[in-house]
Amino acid sequence: MMNPLDLISSVLGLTCVFLAGRGSKYNFWVGYLYTAALFLLFREKNLAASMMLQPISLVINILGHYRWTHPKADEESSEKVGELKVSMLSWTGRCIAVLSFAAVAVLWGMALNHLFPADPHPYLDTCVTALILLAQLLGALKKWECWIVWLVVNVTQLILHLSVGNVFMPCVSALYLINGIISLINWFKLYRRKA
């Protein structure tokens, strides 16, 4: 049977990432609705880590909305006045990002396994959650590497949604994967143009 939250989340998510991949600040407005829909969907499916991610996602979305529309003078896009340009992490920043992801995933996975025994896949759920947090934070800062993380998220989410019987979200994850590849290339071009 079709779940309306699955369909609504799918449409909102596709719209949000499509806009983000094209560097549109309007992705944040859709993102606010997407966060609410996902919270309800994950609560219904007993995916505790994914559900608990949504309030954090909302905060990151607000931060990203502000950062994209209020850049410092040296961070402003050369093509879009008043908007943040795409940048890349340093190698140190990349190492910190990977180590932070690993620490959060392991610790949260252990906690989730004990606190929410109804979660059918606590470690996979937590891994997806930690990756999403990292991708969202990098995206909020308009870092090119966010799309690499999103590609990993999309593959992992595809597996997770199939395992709990969602109908539309696996299709959406596949479309996210395609959009992520296109966005990775698009943001790299923006980075090279300092846009």
C-alpha cells in the first residue's frame, strides 16, 4: 500500500536537491518542508536515528540559508552578488571531516543499538545519519565535497529504504544519485569560475 508520506517526502526531496545542485538559494525553503515530512516518515518506520536527524537538519538548513545569502566579502560569488561562492576543504579539513564522521557513526550506533531496539538496522541507520549530517554541513558551507558525501549517502539510503519496504524513497535515492553526479560536476565548474 502506498504511503502518502513516502510520496510527499520524495517530491520535496527531489525538488530540494535539484535546486541545491544548481546553486539555488531557494532549495532551503523546500528543505524546511522536506525536513518535516521526513521526520514523520521515519517516525512511522521506527528509524530512530534518521528521525532524530531531522531537528538537527532543520538547524543546519537555517545555518546554510543564512550562509548562502550572507557571505563575507572574500566569500562572495563573482557571478551572484550577495551569494556564497563554492569552495573546497583543505586536506586537513577533509581528514577532520572523515574522522568526525567515523566517531559520530560508531558512538551513535552503539547508543542507538541500546536505546532503540525497534530500529531494524541500527548501524546502517546511524551510518546514513552521520553521513547526512556531514553532507548537510558541507552543503551549508557550500563546500564542493558535500556532493561526494551525498553520493555515498544515496547508495547507502537506497539499501536502507529497500530493507524497510519503502516504495518511493528507493526510486528517489536513485534519482538523487544521478543528481549528485551532475551536481558534483556543476559545483566543480562553479568552483573553478569562483562562482
